[in-house]
Amino acid sequence: MLTNKEIDAMNIAFDFSNPFAIARVPLNFKDAETFALDFVYSLGPYVADKLDIGYSDVVLIAISKNNKVVVYSVNSRYRDWLYHYFQKPSLMYVQFYDDIEPELIIEKIKELYK
């Protein structure tokens, strides 16, 4: 698990302008599952602290440098919504996307908030 200090030092581009968070991580990962296990699970609590919300309220779309995408959400509503479009199953609090354009995932989450 990464510390907040380690995450701060990584120059991650966070976007908090939506009702969900986007993190553009300047690292490459072999696949989205590795990205989730090695990195994204640490970002959930970090985002909760930054937004001063509960961990269960975090909805995070994390995008690696090589476009591996992980959607992190304790609430399955968001992952279920995306499953309807992309048929990617969830594993605990995350969904893995190795082959879907990040902007398409962001667009679908925005639709849910309309």
C-alpha cells in the first residue's frame, strides 16, 4: 500500500471537476489487473482523504500512461452500469479495462450522473 506522501510525489494528474475523480497515472502497467493491485487500491483512500468523503463514496477512474483503466468504487452501482456497456466483471471494488478507450468509460460514467 502506497502512502499519501509517495502518491503526492508521483505527479499524478487528478481531475476532481466531475462528481467522480479521474487519476492519470504517469506509469505503464502490464495490464489493468496489475494496475489495480499494485496501485489503484492505494488511490481510493487517498482520493477519499483529498475530497474529505468516506471511502465508500469514492468513484475513481484511474488511467495508466499506456491506457490501462481501472474503475474503483465500493458502491457496485457504478461498476454495474459500466458492465451493461462493456461486459467487464468486477473483482471486489474494481473493474479492469485493458482494451477500452478511457474517454469512452468517462463518457459512460458521466451519463449515469445525468
